[in-house]
Amino acid sequence: MMFFAILLMFGAMKPSDTANILFFAPIPSYSHQVIYQPIWKELSLRGHNVTAVAVNTLNDKTLTNLTEIDLGILYEYKKRFSKESINFIFHKPNFLGVFLKDMYIYQIVSVVHEFALRNPEVQKLIRSNAKFDVVIVEWLFPTAAAFSTKFNCPLIGISSFGVPTPALDAIGNPAHPLLAPDHTLPIRKEEMSLKERLLSTIFSVYSRLYYNFVVLPKEDRIVKDIFGPDMPFIGDIERNISLLLLNRNPVFHKIMPVLPNVQELGGLIERGKYIELNSELKKFLDDSKNGVIYFSLGSNVLSSNLPEDLIEKYIKVFEQIPYNVLWKWETDKLPRQPKNVYIHKWVPQTTVLAHPNVKLFMTQGGLQSMEETISHHVPIIGMPSHSDQTMNVDTAVKYGFGIGIDFDEITVEKLKAAINEIMTDKSYKENIIQIEKLMNDVPMKGIEKAVWWIEYVIRHKGAKHLRSSSMDIPWYQYLLLDVMAVILSVLILAIFIIYLLVKSIRKLFRLIFCKKNKSKKE
């Protein structure tokens, strides 16, 4: 009888423990997708019914309660951009270029979201009578937040690194231009110069104005066209976000104040099993007894698209060093390829970095590459080009496990000296081991933390109790403009009263003094 009661109890619990989850990740970048995949996989393994709309799908038939809508066609759309456009997006901008680049990227991301939402399979989902307990969207843009209103469920935002300033504003998290500069700015993590502080301050004002007066009205029109004219204003929808999950680690990233409904996952999210190397690449690594330098600019920047003079500098350096080089090169042939250089179109990066003969990673400094190289204790030469890469490389320099060189500053002598320094100085290896220990000393892994908080929002049907009161007060009150106006008015009134008193006293003294002088003369 007791056994039957226990079975009945567990049977009654299961329906309430199983949730319907929609995960929407449309950005065509492999480095983004590899962060999200383990999360929707783990949610599926825990018994939740997950619908993942993504550019990179798992296609794992063992996950019987996982439905995936493949947006891989967006990679084909990405190929339409000219070489000049790609170089502009992924080239480190100057002061003015930061603002032009931000506008351009917003236009591209808007097109990507609209393209994804108009996908026939996504359209079927939007028009369906599906029921979801929570919607999780890649939180770099507001448009997909409309899913939460469409399906009348809580909204969770997630990012594979940080988020733009307006995304922090949407959840009420403080975004001071010095304490929490926008993650896309090409500025250092620590000791910002006057120029960098000026850029961050101006950009924080610009980004909010551009977002509220250009981006939101445009995306609102798209949302109403796709989801229906009765949809609320997208700016109001995004402010109902329950939780924001960031793939940040306070040891690695710039420390900033975060609210309870903003959770930093800690980085180093597990990526699953290592991919086996092909026999030719494995032999090259195994036979490189002097050590291997792994050179890759990530999944978005193509080495083959680099300027010819820069490619020539790399070749001159590589043919002068006593180490072998594995270069992620995206075409079939590298002109004037040195004998010690092995080119490969797509490299299983985690497996390569785990190889004992790989001693140095020449990287653009993307967060996922940094997490992987730290995990496998491989020092870096960082050549940042966009987004958060400048801060990431600056962190490597600060902690002593890397050297930073901007593309525009690369010379044969400087790059060769940097390679020789890291390959011969053991402190770089020792320092990266130490930073890995610091980053991993956390109460739970990032994937576990992400899933716990997602289920927390599901259990409580949102997280309004964690909502910041800053979301419900006018902007002028948030900036204390009314308080400052009162203080300023009181000060002005006090100064005016003092002025009148002084003026009256002076007049009184003159009157008394004049009477005394007049009486003396008489």
C-alpha cells in the first residue's frame, strides 16, 4: 500500500515538473551556438519538452523530447556579404568607426531576425496553438521577445558573452560607462585612458538614443507585421524579461554590479566530447616535437580574407621560427606556404588545444576561444578585431598568460619576438594554469547554474519579485534630476536671501554712516 502511494505521488509530480520550453537562437555564428546547445540538450535530458529554433542544431535522435527548427540557411545568407563588408564588421574600429559600425551591425542583426521569423517552419510555430512555460531568446536584440507575449509566458534572455547597454537597461541593471562599459567597445578592461572614458561615456548616451528612437520603432513595425497588429510595443514587451543569463566570469571579465535577475554563468561551459582528429592532422601534431603554434581567427573572421601584406608578414615570421604552425586557412591553397605550416579549413579547436605539443594559440581573442585555451593551459598572442575581444586580450595580458598585438601594429620583428618570448618563458604557462584555477573555483558549473535558474523561472511562473524598482520610476527620477533641481533651487534661494541680507546690511550701514558724518559736519 505504501509502495503504491509513493508511485502515485511521483506520478502526480511528473506533469508539473515537465515544462514546455522554446529556445530561439538565430545569430549565424558557431561560437554563439556552441554555448547554447548544451543548455537545451540538458533541459531535454531533464525531461522538459524543448523546441529549439537555432542555426546549429544537434540532430541527436536520442533526445526524443527535443524538437529543432533548423535555421542553418542563415549561413548562406551570411555569405552574401562582400569581403569589404565583412572586414568592416570585424575590423577594430577607430573612435568614429565605433558608432558607424554599431549602426551597421544593428541593421544586419535586424535583417537576420526578420529572416528567421519569416522562415516557414517558424511561421507555423507562431500561428500554432502551442503552449510554452518559458521562452529563452538570444538577448542581443529585442525582436524575439515577442514570443513571450505570443505564448503568454515568462521571458529569459541569454548571451554567449555580455550584452549591449540597452539590453541591460531593459532589465534595469546599472550600466555605468566606466564600471560597465558596453561590451562591444574596443577599450581595455582596467585603467581606461581619458580617450577611452570619453568614448564609453559618449557611446552610452548614443546607444540609448539610437536604440530607443531608431531600433525599437523599426523592430516594433516588424513584430506587428509578423505576430499581428495587436501586439504591444516591443519596448514594453522586453521590459517584462524575468531573467538574463550571461556567459561572464567575474574573474575574467570586468567586474560590474549585477541585479539578482542577472546571472553570470561563470564561463567554461562544457562542450561535450572531443572531436577525433583526422589521421593527417594528428600525425602533424604528433611529429611536431619542438612544439606547435595554432593560428585561428575564429569562426567569423577568415584568415584568407586578411590583407595580402598582413598575410605576407605572417608567412615571413613562420618561415623563420623553429616551430610548426597549424593555420586555420579557409581555401585550398596558401600562396608561398612555408614547409613548417599545415593549413586546414576547419579545425576541431578543443581537440587541438588539448594536444600536448600545442604550446601557443594565436587568436583574435573571442570569448569561446579564450575559455578553451584557458581550459587547456595554452598561452596566447591576441590580435583583437571586434566586439569584446579587446577586453579579453587585455585580460590575458593583465594576468600574464598572453601578449596583445593589434593587426595594424603587427610587424615581422614584433610578432617574431612575441612568439619567442612565450615559447621560451615558462611563466606564461604557469599564469594560465593559475587563472584557470580561479575561474573554476565556483559552487556549480555554468551549465548547472543556467538550468537551475531556468527551472526557477518556470517554477514561479516568472521572476517579477526580482524586478528592480528602477524599472518603475521615470528616467528623471532615476537620474535624481528632481532631487538635484530641489537642492539647486534651495541653494539658489539661499544665495539670493544671503544676497538680499548683505545688500540690506550694506544699505543700513551706509545710512547710519552717512547720518553720523552729517551730524559731525553740523
